[in-house]
Amino acid sequence: MKEFLKNQKVTYNLMSFTGYKALVLFSLLTEGPKSYEEICNYFLNHPYLRESISIDTLRVYINSLKRIGCEVKRVRGEDKISRYVILSHPFELKLTPEQIQSISKVYKSIVKNMDVEELLAMDNFFEKIGSYIKNDEFVQDMKKISMLRDINKGLLQDLIDCCDKKEQIVINYSSPNSGKKNIEIIADKIEISNGKLYLYGIGFEYNQYGSFLVNRINLIKEIKLEKTIPHDIHNIRVIYELACAPDKVSLQDNEKIIDRSKNKTIIEVVTSNEFLLKQRLLEYGPLCKIIHPDEFKDKFVELLKDMKAGYYCD
């Protein structure tokens, strides 16, 4: 106290070391089970403590933790070594069923406007929270609604890195038609469509831009050191009109606005994949009208006729 009154500073010399050591032990055991030897080594290498502790002193600290409501047990592992573990403590984060339901609703709402990296960070965040909550229902509920529930997050991060660098990679892919196969692509981006994650890139099998469900990608087999972009890719140029103002339009990387008015927007798109383009234009419904070229317009109209016929056939 005299030192504090003189210097007006709190140093580790002024701390209650009994209480501080109990807190250090609490922090250590919340990380996982620890043997007496591991606890001694931790205390010995601590920047302030720098001393080992006897087994009797350890019991004193453990009893202190028990008095504040911690359930501490000593368990013997398969390696025959006894370890101390905190089974529960009064500082655990607890959620009611109503709170879990509210968190689920918030999650479903905010992930709609996230990109993949934000989605991955959000999923890791909830996983970390789950590790502090003694509620299996919360963990299971979050897994059920997560877009990443069927996806290896380590693999997803590797794919994101490949897309950032536009790497030429070989992936092992579980195709619904031909089973497991190796596919070589130049990775471009990962995006969410209809609640699912897709890897986009230039595929070497058909020499066109394509998409691949991330949850069907088993692994990245190879990252090419040198990029060999196919030269015989056939691109088509399509112009379409949207019956909405330009500020309501969300363009893709291969699109640009070539004309605009108050209620109409003319867009040019260049792509090598007619299927993906048709899927995109179908999403606009009656707001979209194809202007050019006539060949693609005729194909699209034929597609619409086939879809209509499907609703009237027996």
C-alpha cells in the first residue's frame, strides 16, 4: 500500500499472488485438461510468477476455484497420466431457447448479403461462441442453418486464395453424372447462388467459363506453376434490356451498361457459357428482354416455350 500511495502505480508486486495464481490456473484449465507437470511448467515460464508449485499448493488453488463455483475433476487419460479439468464454471455463457431462436433468425438474415469470406468469418465466429456455451442445441442449430455445413472450411479457404491469385488448379470433383473426376480450371471467384456456394472459372474440359458446386469438390490435387490459358474459347456477346433504373442493377464482372434511361437499362455481357447466362436472365423474369443476337434470342424463346409446355403436359 505504501508503494502504491507513493507512486500511484499498480505493479505485479502489489497483486495478491494467491488470487492471481488461482486466476492463472483457471485460465489454463479452461483451455483443456492439464497434468500437474504441465501446470508446473506453465507457472515456471510465466512472465510474472516464474516459479513451480507443489502439489499441496495446487490443491489450495483448486479448492479456491471450487469455492467460487467451478467443478474441477482429476481424470486419467488413455496414456495413464492424470490431468485436471474444469467441467463447468459460473462464467459460462448460457442461452435460452428463445435467445437461440433469435440468433438463428439474425444469422439467416445477415448472411444473405455477405460475400464468401465474410460468411466464412461469421461461421468461425459462431463456432468459437459454441465452444464457450454448454448447450449442444445451440451448436447443432447453427450447423443446420449454416451454408458451410457440408463444406470443408480449410479447403474453402484454399479455394478462396486460389481465386484471389487466379491460379490454374486441378480439383477432384464428384460429378453427379460421371462420378469422381479431375477437372482443370483457372479459378476466378466463389459466389453464393440460391443458398449454395459455387466455384467459377475457365474449365479446360469444355474450354468455357463454368461453375462447380463447392460441396462436390473433394480436394485441390495440383496448383500449376505456369498458367496456360486456352486460346480456342468461344465467347458470345449478348445485349439485353432490363425494365428498371440503372441504380437497381447489380452487374457481374463480364457485364457493362451501354445505355440507360429512367426506367430502362441496356446491358452487354460477354461469356463463353450460354447455360450460365440463360440461368442469370431467367432470374430476372419478365423484367428482362434479349435484344441481340437473334440466334441466342431464338434459343432463349425456345427454352421459355419448353418450360411453359412442361406445365401443360400430362
